[in-house]
Amino acid sequence: MAKQDEYTRYTIRVPSKLYERLQSAAGDASVNAEIIRRLELSFQLDRELPIASMALDEMEAGIAQQREMFDLTKELVEEVKGLREIVGHIAEHGLAPEIQDGLKRLVQSQGKGNKN
């Protein structure tokens, strides 16, 4: 048995049904050992729960970012579908000459702007 000066004797009243549950949970150990084990665990949880809560908050933020990226990806897919329709129409019907000239000028002006 441990040294007596390492312990403080403290008497508590426990409801009978709770005491029976403690006895059952203790198994081969004493009820006192079971109470100490559970008290120690509760203090450990007091230290660990805030850390776990912060981790969950970070996970929720990550999930929110992933949802946002997913939504943006869906929007881009829809835009690409629209562009494919436009390209299909152009391939089938061609472009009017004035639109071709305008596109050439646009491409040339962007090309010059990227070189600077």
C-alpha cells in the first residue's frame, strides 16, 4: 500500500445505486481505486477537451474552404460547358468577318500587354 502521507482521507456520501455501479465498474479493484481513476480521467478530459475543440474548429474551417472550392469548381464547369457550346456554334457556322477582326485585335493587344 502507498505511503499514508501521500493521501488525504476524505469521506463522501454516495447514492446506493451509484455505489453499486462503481463496484461493478471496479471489477477486481477497489471502489476507492475506481473513484480515483475516474476523477483523474475527468481532469485529463478537462485538459484535452479544449484542444480537441480547437482541432474540430480547424476541421470545420477546412471543410468550409473545401465546399467553397467545390462550388467554384462547379461554376467553372458550367462556364466551360457554355464555352463549348459557343465553340461548337462557331465551328458549325463560322464567325462574321468583323468579329474575326475584332478577336485578332484583342489577341494582339493582350499579347503586347503581356510582354511589358
